[in-house]
Amino acid sequence: MATKAKKTKTAEKKLVTASQVTWRDVEIGGILTDAGSASLRRTGDWRSERPVLDKEKCNKCGLCWLHCPDAAVEQCEDGYYEIKFYSCKGCGICAEICPKEAITMIEEVEE
């Protein structure tokens, strides 16, 4: 009975644009109850480190794109990859997986 009531309440929620939602809007515990709503949240705000790509070392293999759990890596027209900091949580998987060590993690600095 409680599950049905929760589903109804969730269904009544109106999805808003990404610019209107921040990490502070996420429920306690970081639980996202609306399926597919992570793309609407500015999840990159809570990282403590950010990846930096050195294009001179990059061989365009795409392993960073393939392994990023947040889909925060996009391929550019020139074949190189760039990080979308809007959704990057700074986990460092891209830096660990890079065979050319073209991605390094640096401390995030608040502006």
C-alpha cells in the first residue's frame, strides 16, 4: 500500500529543467527516485577533483568515454574528448583507465 502511494506521489512530481536543479535539491542520502532524472541534476557541483586532458598525450582511444559512469565525456569533431563538468563527479576512472596517462586529476577550486 505504501509503495503504491509513493509511486503516485512521484508520478505527480513535475520535472524541471537542469538549470533549476542543484545537488541541494536531491533527497537526503543522494537518492534519485525519478528514473532518468539524473541528466536534469547538476551533479558536478560536489566533486573534489576534476580531470584535465592533455591533448598532446591523448591517442583518441575513447576509453575515458567508454568507462565514464556519468557519461560526462564527449567526443569532439576533431576526435579528441572533452569532459562535461556539469555532470562529472570527479571519480577519476577516466584518469585511471587512460593508457597514455593523458588525463590527470587536479584538486577542484571553488570560484
